[in-house]
Amino acid sequence: MRVVYFGTPDFAVPTLEALAATDDLKPLLVISQPSRPVGRGRQIKPPPVAQRASALGLDLEQVPSVRDLDFVHRLGALQPDVAVVVAFGQIFHRGLLELPSFGCVNLHASLLPAYRGAAPVHAAIAAGDTVTGVTTMQMERGLDSGPVLLRAETNIAPDETTATLGPRLAGLGAELMVTTLRGLWDGTVTPTPQNDGEATYAPKIDKEDGLVDWRMPAASLYDLWRAYQPWPGLTATLNDEPVKLVEVRPLTGLEAMAPPGTILDRERFEPTALGTALPVACGGDTILAARRLQRPGKSKVTGADFANGERLAPGIRFDVRIGTRNT
């Protein structure tokens, strides 16, 4: 099978490696986004897929725009059977979608039609889901709306974060893509239309999404914290200054009996239940234990040390502010 591969971030590396390791699906060409400044030093660095393609000795092209006619002509000259697309980051036009004989096959990190869009892993964790998965689908012009080819499920652990679930799904998706392509080639895998009426959406995550709304139940805030690891994290404000919630857990079986955002009296709790955390009232009279917190430019500290350092008495409230979009 004549395969061309489109991918950019870490999530797309395992599928590239899986295809490159085969005799029948090794990509003729790998296409990735251009190198860009990264990190605090803003050094120009190739994206992960470009780095891995070079290490594997695969032909590589970094394309500013897949709409460039010269690029499309070069791609057409390869006469690809299929284009594999994993988190590439650009929108394909109709001519490119129809160029390979088997079309463009995308790996999506959800069980479509659930969580179409840019942040399906975050969305599944934020919703408190216990099961998710990956889907291979034939691309069309709609947002992740193309016919489904294959799915693979996996459980979400109660304490799992995006930082751990994302790589697991990437590995699961790599295996699924190999199976999908071979099934397309021999006719054992056929597309099944999605039910648009069951579709849900997972828009791109912004930094502002990590602003804490203390009116949410503690369990929901914990799910958001898990979803937003490692970025953007959860950030509250106290005395009009940001404070990052580095580590949190909900306290179960206890009632806050205070308005959301209120710092509670640590003496109310058994030491084994709270440890060194700072208890904060949340929506529905629930309680979030802030285990570690951090002011900008300062070290991460335990909740108890934070309260002592800031001289926080019970009854003081975090600023109740709402992010631009809460899940």
C-alpha cells in the first residue's frame, strides 16, 4: 500500500513508528508542520513527527500550507493509495481529500461521534467518563464527521490525567491504524456513517479554561484538574493574584457548610482525611482538598504551608471568578 503520512505532535509519533516498522505500510513521504520556536528560549525546533521521521530515514517535507498547489502536485506524483492523518493541524481541501485512491484516514482520540474537535482527551476526562478510545475514520470536509472504520476502547482510571491517557491512546491508535489500513486493502474493513444526532464536541483548550469556578462540585473540579494536566492546569485567584492548584483531591462524605471558595477550618477534619491539604468549599456543599499550591515565581508548597505563609484564616474566600468556558 502506497502510504503518505501527515502528523505533527507527540501523539502522532507512535502511529508513524508502527507504519515504518512494517513491510507493506511504510510511508513513502512524511508531511509535518514547519519548525517553530518552542520553550522559554524560543529556539527553532522541528515538531516531534519531523524529528522522528528524520531519525527513521523517511522522506520528509514540512509544509506551511497543504493548500499550496505545488505541494499537491508533488503529492499527486507519488500516486498514494492512502493518506494517514494524525493530529496534523491543518484543514484539508476537497482536492487533497480525494487525491489518494482510498482517501484520507484519520486517527481520532475518542469514540466518535463523541468529542469531535481539537481536545477529545481533555473532554472525556473533564466529563468524568470512565471509558474512552480511539477511532479511525475516512476524512470528509466536516469536522470529524466522516464514516467510521474501526474503534478501540480503553478504561479511564479514576486518577488518570491527560498527561497519561494521551500517550496510551496514541499507542492504542497506532495498532488500530495498522489493522485499519490492511483491512481497507483486503476489503475486510468498510466505512460506517456516523450518527450526527449523537455527536458531541471538544473545542480547543485555552489558558482561560483553567480558571477555577468554585461553584462547581469538588468532584467536577477534580475532573477538570485531571483534564488540564499538564496544561493549562487549574488557577484560582486570591486577593486578585493568581494561585495555581498544583495538586487537588475531593473530600467525600463531608459537607462544607460555607459559600463556594471559602477556606475552611482545618481543625474540623481528621488529620488522616486532610493531611497537609487546604480545604476549600465548592458547589453543592462539597469540599476540595488543595494539597499543593503555587504563587507565580514561587515554589510549590503544601496547602497548610500556603495558608500559614499567606496568613489565611478560616472564612477567607478565594475570588469567585468564572472561566470563559467551563466543561
